[in-house]
Amino acid sequence: MPKCHFCDHNNPAGIDRCQNCGAWIEQKASSTSTDSGQQAEPSLEAQVLTLLEGGKKIVAIKLYRQQTGCDLKNAKDAVEALAAKHGIVSKGAGCAGVILAMVLACGVLGIGIWFVVA
């Protein structure tokens, strides 16, 4: 069973990508072929885009760092620029959604207390 070098997930034999994180399995070549008929690994950009489309931004940054040797900030900037270039948007509301929910909850609580006191 090939083991993913990113998430250490054990995968069944004969697959190209990790079933857990979507990273390419090193033991297998991708399904793309070159003009000479040999199997070729997908480009770094293609691997990063696949991970981003699967919602695996952190894994994509980790892969970019490992392949290029750049620092965390530059890898994050490069992955985010690649996502923006291809129109891939991050999922989730993030901090803004949590703050909005807290403000609404405090407002409802404040109105309730005002009615009880008045």
C-alpha cells in the first residue's frame, strides 16, 4: 500500500492520488504522457491547483514549499496568486462570519434585557 508523504494516509495500490488529501502518490506516475509515450509527473502548478480545488490550501502551500524550497510567506503568496489567477475562491466565512454572529447575538440579548427592565 503506498503511503502519502503529506498526510501519511495508507492508500490502495494502483492509484495516482491520495484518497485523503489529493496529493500525488510518488510511487505512481500520473496519467499524462509525453510524446515519447513515457509517463510524466504533473507540473507543480497542476498539483497545487488540484489541491486548491479540493479545499486543501494548507497542503498546497506545504507542497509548494517542499518543491521550491521557499519560505512560508512566499509559498503562501504564490499559492494565493495562483488561486486568484484561476478564479479559485477559499471556502468558509472566516473571522468576519464569527464576529457578525457575535454582534447579532449581543444585540438580541441587549434588546431582551431592555424589554425586561423597561
